[in-house]
Amino acid sequence: MSILRLEGIHREVGTFVILDRIDAAIALGDRIGLVGPNGAGKTTLLRIAAGIDEPDAGLVSRKRDMSIGMLAQEAHLDAAFMAAPDVRTAVRHGAATLETMAVELEAMEHAGRATEPAYETLQHRFEGLGGYTLDQRVDEALSGLGFSVADMSRPPSSLSGGEQTRATLARLVIASPDLLLLDEPTNHLDLGALEWLEDHLRRRSGSLLVASHDRAFLDGTVTRIWELRDRRLTAFRGDYSAYHRQREERDTFAAKTAESTAGAIERERELVQTYRSHRKFAKMHEHEARLERLETERHEAPRSSRKLRLPGQGLVGAGPVRSGEIVIRAENLTVGYLPDKIVARAPFLAARRGDRIGIVGPNGAGKTTLLRTIAGELPLLDGAITFGHGVQLGYLAQLRAAAIPGATVLDALLESVPVTPGEARAYLARFLFRGDDVFREVRLLSGGERSRLELALLGVMPSNVYLLDEPTNHLDVVAREAIENFLVETPATMLVVSHDRRFLDTVCDRLWVVDDGLVAPFDGGYKVWRHAVSDGWTVASALEQEAKRMRPGGRAAPVSPGRLESPARAAGSSRATRARASSRSSSGTATATSVASNGRDGLDEPDGLDRPDGLDGRDRKSAKGAAGRLSKDAYRRQREAADAELTRLGLRKNHLELELSKPAVQANFIELRRVSSELADVETALRVAEDAWLALEERAP
């Protein structure tokens, strides 16, 4: 029996048709996934099903007295929710019926009516609906969705946007409506919350319609798929994986049928012309009838959707150079925020060339903080990070800077790199910004469009190490698969923070796990890690076991103070800084550095650190001079690295000088100071890189 039926639903905005003649029905207990590219109309269909919006044509039939609950992508909390004294109470109000029944039961008890049949009937119904376990279920839902005990006592007005969405989801879980409509519910959930929500949705008895781009989530929760494609809806049986196979088979069959029909039509046209020229009109009319029938029954081949095409090298400059074997090495690392907010500690981490490492852990554990520290956006609180030879970083942040009002997609690219508008437009087309799309204002882009633009800006310069923070956020399945294919095929090293389990399982072969203020490496992919966790693996136990293996006494290595330098800043360190580092080396302190042109195919140690010969700067310079000329191969490799570094620093200097000339920057003291400081660092690094290039020329073969 259907609890919701859609008949001939038509919806348009202006002259653009979003939904055209949609027919569908939801039965009691159905669990349906709604899929389709961004902009296909999934949210519009959900809002029409919920009764929030009305269709321009067609009929929506709902079962009488049916309760419907909907989670929008961005939570809009009502006044009653915001007025609650704490999050637990606000979520508990989701079970308003049970709360009303509890008040009635209490009133009957105070009135001495506890022995009446009416009281017994109400109590039996209250118990059957789970009234006596309501508080337990509220705490379970909040805990499962990532709220700590302290968070449950906070007022709703203090919640962030993501926390508000999770609290709204918890309230819907407690309300348990007959039909639950979810629009991208996984956007603000970490891996633990995702697994809890999947388990809950599998166990609930009500109906479910969920729009999501998370393929693993759909596989774990739904038994049918509705696909919105070209303004029409098609139903498929099975989970997402089954749908994907059926869709590929249907598209292949439709393409072959269309090709066969087109060939038959062409042959019939030729025969009609042949018989007309021979004046055999009976035969001509016979084939005209066949031609008319074929054209009437003709099916067009499925239109191929526009696909994201990621370039193999940067927009400017040569392709990425080959990095050293050890790309990133971190020892006794402490990350957090100044002055003294420690988020996580990592005794030892290392990334080798070609590694694809996923950074996983609960929300708030410090995954983004760790990645930002490696990228040089946050200062290192303690320990050391060392970059290997020839490292070229490409960093995609999760939180993107607010767009300048009036700036277009084309402006954003041209401000990042000096190329012609034609080259910029050709490059942007690979990221699905075609035609007038490049003139759209950045601040008006959707979440998925903004993500595609950030990916385009990431690929401007050649990179051999990608630092990616939630790269699939807001992207549809086709775009996610394009990124997956690119990252699987690229030889670059990558560190990626993601909650997309299918993405992690496809792309990453190793993990760095962040939890309980600690970071530990895990040698295996996502599924292997989850099996290990179910068998008792924890970050703390892994680090303890590693400490015992490395040191029989089981004592952790002492944490040494240090500072993180990005490759550009490390190259631009002054002689005084290197002298200070050299003087500290006797006490075992390490300084993070990146040496981009010393020619070693491995991890380069900072100058003056752990040098057994005790040479000072002048002695080492003399020793290098005595080394003589380089071989052709060594010179070529070092020359390519030096040229790439000069190009990168020169472009960054030009970009910062343009930033410095903008009125908006000049009017903002904090931004002006930031840009000026970075420009000074880049200029210093550029001078050092030029000196290194000249020194290399003296050793040319």
C-alpha cells in the first residue's frame, strides 16, 4: 500500500524545467535512495514530497494522518528548538507525542486515577511507543551522531552549522516519522556517526527517501534507487552498486539500439531514393512506410553527462619533478593553535614517494589541524617536520576563503596565474566551466561548483604532493569518480582527509588515524582498519606497541621543540637561522626544512643537524666546492628542480604583489600584514633559490 504517490509532477523555474512528468510511489517500509547529478532536482523533489513546495502541475497524494520528517542540507531550526535550555531537551522535544502522553499519565496519577481503565490503556500505548526508554534513546542518538556529554548540555544557540544539522537529525531519529526524507545527511558526519546512522536506518520500520552522493552509505541503507536524469525519474531495484550495474547495462544497450536504428534508417532512405530513381513506386512506398515506422520508434542514444577531466600537469610551467624517496617525515610532532592549545601529538609519521595516505578520525580530533600544519598554514607547536628533495606541495583547504564581491570564475583563475583569457577558459572547461559559466560570480556558485573551482586553482601549478581536505565535499558521484580515477592514476604522493568511505577504500592504501589526541600510522586501507578496530585496535595501543618495538624499555622519545617550514620558507631561511639551528643540533633539536636542489634522491637532512664531521658553514661550502663537477644526469635533475623552484617562487611573488596593490587588502591591516610578511618570505626564498641556481651552474658538466 502506498503512503505517498506522485503523479505527473512538473516543476520549472522561469523557463527552465526541473522535473517533467514524474510518476512514483513510496510504500510502507520502502528504503529508497535518490541519485542524480548536482542540479538534477533532487532537493526540489524532496520538498514537494514533504509538502514544503507545490508542483506547477501534477498531483501529490499522501496517506491520511501520515507523519513526515525532513532533514534539509542546511538546518533551519525553529524557535522552539532554539529556545530549549540545552541540546538534549531540544532533541527530546522531537517525541512531542510521548512527552504529551507522559504529562497526561502524571496528571492522572496525581488525580488518583491510576486504577482506571483509561490510565491502563494510555500507559500500555506509552510503553509500546518506547516512552519509558525515551531518555536512553535520546542520549544514544546524540552520542551516536558525535555529541559528547558536555555538548548535550550546551544551549542550541551555541551550536555551529554542522552541529545544528546533526542535532536536527537526532531530533528526527527520536521523532521516528512514518516517512523520513533526508537531503545529503552525511555532509557533517564523521565515520563513526555514519556507521551509527546506517545501522539505525536499517533497523527503523518507517519509510525512507534519502538523497545522497555517498555510495557506501546508499549501499548500506537502501533497497531501491530513484534516478533523476534529464528531468525524468527512473526506478531501479537494489542498492547503489546494483543500480550502477543496471544503469551501465541500460546505457550500453540503448547506445547499441540507437546505433542500429540509425543504420537501418539510413539504409531505408537510400532504398527509397533508389526505387524513386528507377520509378518503382510500389517498392518506394513500401520502404517509405518502413522508414516512417523506424523514425517513429527511434530512440535517441543516452546523452553522455559532462565529466570532470583533471589535467595531468599544471597550467603553467613544466610537469612536476620527481621527489625524493621520503617525502614527508614528522618526529615528536605536536599540532594545535597558539599560544598553547594542543590538538594532537604524533611520535613518528612518514610518507614515501607515491604513498596515498588517508587521514581519518572523529570530527574535532585534529585531522584538518594536522594537514594545515603540514601545509604550513599553522605553526608547529613542537617537534619537527622535514620535507624531502624536490617536494612541490598542492593544498586544497576544506574551509575556503570568502569570495571577493563581483569576482568571477575567470577572475579567480587569472589572479592566480598570468595566462591569457583564452588559455584560462580552455583550462576551466576541463572543470565544467564552459561558455558563460566563466563569467559567473564566485560568491553565487553552489557548493559543488565552488569545489570544482578550488580543484581548478589547485591544478594551476605542478605538484608532486597533494594535501587534500575533504576533496569530494558537495561533488556529485560523477565528479567524485573522476577525482578517484585521477588520484589512483597519478604518481603524486597524497595526504587526504575524507569521510567518503568508498573514496578512501578506492584511493588510499595507508592511513594516519587521529583519535584521543594522538596520531598513529596504519598499514592498510579503510576496510582493513575497520576490521582491526572491531578486533580492538586503537591509536594508543598501536603507538605503545611501536614504542616497545623501537625501544625495548618502551619509553617514548623525548619531544624536541622545533618549527615547521614550508618548502619556500625553508629555502629562504637566513644564515642566522641556519646558524642557530646548527648551534642547537648538539642538544638533539631538529628543524623542519625542505632542500629542493641538493640532488639527493631521498630525505635531506637540514644543514648543521647530526653532522658527524662538525663542519661549520664555510667548511661545508669548501667541501662542496671540492666535490667537482656533477654528472650530466645529476646536473639535469638538479637543474630541473632549481628551475621549477624559481618559476614557482616568481609566480607567487607576482601574485602577492598583485594582492598588495588591491584596495581591499590595503584597507585591511591584518590582511596587509599577512600579505606583506609572506611577500618578504618569498623574496628571501627567491634570492636563496637564485644563489643555489648560480652555484649549480658552476658545477655544470
